Amino acid sequence: MSQNEQDKKQKQKKIQGLYRKTKQQRRENTDYMYDYSGMDDSGDNKIGKIVVSICVVLGIIVIILNAFIKEF
């Protein structure tokens, strides 16, 4: 092989290695972001469920009290 072909192959290997490294780093960064976003969503989700449960219970109580007030 000529010197140009060897240089070309070395450059290609170097570029492929850099590409793989950046691709791996991107994958790790997105995994890292998803881990934290999942934790935040689960906390918000629990708070939302609690608020909805309280509203439903209060709504039922209001309906029952309204029925009793109309009877008397």
C-alpha cells in the first residue's frame, strides 16, 4: 500500500473512534437525563393523585350533605 492509502485508513479509524466515543457519551447523557426526569415525574404524579383523591372525597361529602339539607 502506498503512504496515502495508509494515512487515509488511519484517519478513517481515528474518525470512527471519535464518532463512537461521542455516540457513547450522548447515550450516557440521555440515560442520565431520563433517570432524573423519571424521578421528578413520579413525585409530581403522587402529589397529583393525593390532590385528586382529596377533591373526590370532598365532592362526595358535599353531595351527601346537600342531600341531607334538602330532606330537612
